[in-house]
Amino acid sequence: MNTNNSHINDDLLVKYLLGEATPEEQQQVQQWEAADAANARHLQHLHYIWQESKKLEAKSTIDENAAWERFKQRVAAKPAAPKTIPLGRRTNWMRVAAALIMMVGGSYTAYYYLYSGRMITLESDGVVLSETLPDGTVVTLNKHASIKYPKNFSGDTREVTLDGEAFFNVTPNKSKPFIIHANEADVQVVGTSFNVKSSTAQTEVIVETGVVQVSKKQLGVILKPKEKATVKQSLEQPVKEQTDDELHNYYRTKEFVCNNTPLSRLVPVLNDAYDTNIVIANDKLNDLRLTTTFHNQSLDAIIDVIANTFNISVERTDGQIVLK
């Protein structure tokens, strides 16, 4: 966050968001916001957290004063502490806001920025998070994902590093390719939309629009819409295949679209989406195929549909949901 206006601090920003800032303070914040894109993003995320926290207001049972102090420490972590404006007696609503913010996703670390020189690291914890990069590219991070990118793209390429899963809608620029580094995979595009899911064992890329190049070292493949590439530790080059699978969209659309989808494919997605542990105990069930769409349904409702469709039993034991 740009701290050239040293009198702008997170106390004042929260006061501004709550509508309690004076006209002079409102003007100061608006000028600060307009002065730097990083400032605007910081204020945007504070606003998002506040909106989410209001949903939990009635359930707040935590120490508001302690939460406020923790909130300030986490949000305002910077190389050097800025000067602050005396705000007088802080309203109870501001402390309630901090307390509620601490509840979102368990803590403010639901997402946060880390600044190191010219580089920014954006992390999502228990929430899905969308962000606009300096070139206008929009990235949607799934839960427990992170992306590292420069404050401004310079040179002949636009390069970012991804850990976890994200959907990219890349702003076209033929003279400046967009490159994603994800473990052993390099994903290069000019302007297109696609999903990248990266783990220690493998990286998977599914293309929705445009053309994408996926490489491992010097070996690569070219993908078009409805094509997928998988980069595995155990293989020297990416594996390319056709795919009609739409399950990778679940964290953006809130839908699980099954199109003759095998149970062995659906179950890992449900585990990721609901942070649960569904186990297929009988290998014969792996290739059972389902065609339906689940929209904003509970995990129990989805499991019931699976059980009734295939006439299989479900046991819940030791934190697992076992399909037999």
C-alpha cells in the first residue's frame, strides 16, 4: 500500500467505510485511493471484509478490543509504521467491525497482501477471491491458493507465480505474453481464459477460450478450448487430452456440472469444495457416471442423490464419508 500520505492509516480507512469520516477525511481518503492502484485494491479488500463481516454481526462473541488490535496488526503490517491521525474515541461499531472481520474465514488471513519491494503476494485462505492484476487480467483464486506478481509488469513478458488453483481471464497483449509458473509447469498465453490447478504432484490446465501453451522445461503442448494438459512429476512432458469436464468451474459458478462424469472424478472435487473426506471404498464404484447439475446444494443433499442414483450405501465414521 502506498504510504506517501502518511496520515492515512487503517483506523481512518475503517472510519471512512463506516461513513463516520468527516468531509475533509473523506476527501483525503479519496485522494489517497486515486493516487495508487495498490491503495485502491487495499481499500477494496477492506470494504469486502466489512461487507462479509456484517453478515456475522449477530453471532459475534469474541473480544472486540482484542480483535481490533489484532486486526490493525495484520492489516497494517508494513516495513515502517506510518504516522496516524488522532481519531478521538473510537466508536463501538469500529471495534465490532474488527471483531467480525476476525471471524471471516476464522481470521483476517482469509486473504491478505504481502509487499516485498516491487512484488505482491496475494493469498486466499478460506474464501474464493477475485483480483485484477496491473495489466487488467482478472484472476479468481480458489480457497487456499496464492499468486505472486509484480506491482507493475515491465519488460517483454507478464510473469506470475501460482500455488493452488485459479482461473485466469488474461488481457490480450500480443507483444507481451502472459506466463504463469506453477511448480514444474509454465503456462504461456497472449489473451485467453483458462483454469490452472497446481499441487506438488501435478499441474492441470483446462482451456475455455483462446490458445494456451503448457510446457515442462523445453517440452510443451498447445491447447485449444475443451482441451486439457497435465504436467506430472513422473513424466518428462505434458499430457494432452480432450475434456468436456466443467467441474473445474465450481468455485466460480457455485455449480457442480456433471456430464457423464465418473464418480472417481466428482468425489475429489467435492472433497476440495466442502473440505471433507469422501472415500470410495469399492473400486467398482469409480466408473459409475452421473449426469446432473448441483446448484448451491448442501453436501448431504449431493451425497443423498449419489446414493439414491446408484443404490449404494453411505457410512459416516471417523470424520469420513464412506461410499460402498
